[in-house]
Amino acid sequence: MDKTSVDWHGPMPAVVTPFDAEGKIDEAAFRANLELCIDAGMTGLVVGGCTGEFWAMTADERKRIMEIGVETARDRVPVIGGTTAVTTSEAVQLTRMAKNAGCVGAMLLPPYFVRPSKDDIVAHFQAVSEAVEIPILLYNLPTGAVDLTADLVDRLADIDTVVAIKDSTLDFNSFYKTLTVAGDRLRVFMGRINHFGYAAVELGVVGFISSSPNYWGREYVDFYQACVVRDQDRARALQEKARALDDLMGAGGRNPYAAVKAAMNILGLPGGCPRLPLRPLGEPHLDELRLGLVSLGLLASEAAE
């Protein structure tokens, strides 16, 4: 396999997993959000990633949301399932679940917390590749796991089923090195679209994968398209808005996963609750989010009141 083995491209959401007040997966809300994403023009769905709170779910629950994703998409868009795990055996098990559920690909972070060496990471992905024949989307999130530096991605790109990477580094130079050394073999997606979306498209990324479309909807798609057609005025304006939205989610020490769901709920979207240890946001955070969403044009002032 290589990057030509898949046709993943364009604006995709890292989809939230709505939980109810008792901590159970709200399947109806999850399906509703998937439909909203497809209706907004998203070109794929990434379920069970960090935004989807994979770390708070059992293996069976992760399997279930992958099944719901595939059932809801009905082949309209590709569904990629998050199969990150600390141990290689669990990553293999979850990746096999993704394939059996009908996902067209699996997204994996390197093992987190245990600080594996570069050789450990290569062996980890090699083992998953050899065990399950499904295209793999690497996920680089240095703030939450080991940094997949350009030299490491260069090695991982040679693994048979590794076909793409979502790069969520905050270091633009590091991202550019990765694009340079592996862009001929991997489809490179930008994860930090709120910081680098416009510039990343100019340099050749094939798409966006982010949490913001859960609450930003069609304008997220418009942002990507404006970058692609080089509508500079529109692209720059939406880049500024993307950055402002990202700042709003994280202001005041807010947890970004809880904030995304709170913003969705304020907008009447099916965000649901986060799962403990994350708690739903209360005041003054909710009021600050309302005011911010009004100022950025996502919420009518009458609705906020």
C-alpha cells in the first residue's frame, strides 16, 4: 500500500462521542452529529480519536462507535476508526475491530505515557501492519504522546499499510520537514488547522482533520475550499476566525474536549457530556462561550440571551 491506495482528502471532522448525564454513549446524538457533518460537506469521518474520548471508553464501546459510524455513513464518505492503545496487542485488537466494523482505515497515535524509543515505535506500527491489512493513518500529537519527528515518519512511511498522517504539531518547521520527507509516500493532513490551515494547504497537504467542524460546520468546509482555490481574502479571514475559535475553546483554562461539547450544546448541536474525569463546563465558562460565539458570528445574540 501507499498513498495512492486510498482517496482520503478534504475537510474531515474528528468527531465527538456524546455521553449522557449518566456517562452512557448517546447513540442517537452520535448518529445525528455524523449526519450533520456529512450534510455540511465533510469528505470523511474520523471516529474514536482524541476528540472522541477514546481514552475514556472500553474496547467494546470503541468498537460500537466504529460500527455506528460505518452504518450511518452508508458508503457516502469514508470512515476511519481510532485504534490507539498503549500496548501493541491492544492496538492490534482494536485495529482488527475497525476492519471488521467496515472502517476503511485506522488512525493510531504512537503508544503514549510509556515513552517508547523510536525503534519501539517503528516495531509497534510494523506489528499492527503485519497483523491487520487495513490502511493506517498515523497521528502525531506531541502534546499528548511521543513526537513523530520527520526522521521517524520517514521510517514509518516505509511500513506497508501506513498511507497517511494527521500532523497536529504546534511546530510549523517540524510539520514542514515531515511534509518534505514523506509527502511523496503519505497523504499529509493538517490537524492544527486553527494555526496553520491556510499555509499547510499552500504547501501541499491533502486535507484537514480537526475538532472544530463539530461546532463550525459548513464554514469549516468553506475554509478548506477557499484555501484550495486560493481565494486569499476569504481564506485569510477564515484562518483568523479559526484561530479565534481555538483561542475561545481554550481560554480560562477550559479543557478543549469539554469546551467543544459545551459550544455544540449552546449552538443546539448534539454535543452531549464529556465522560469523567472531565466534567461538563459550568459558569462563567458557558457565558464566556456564548459571548464568544456571538462575537464570531456562530450564535445569534437573541439565542445567547
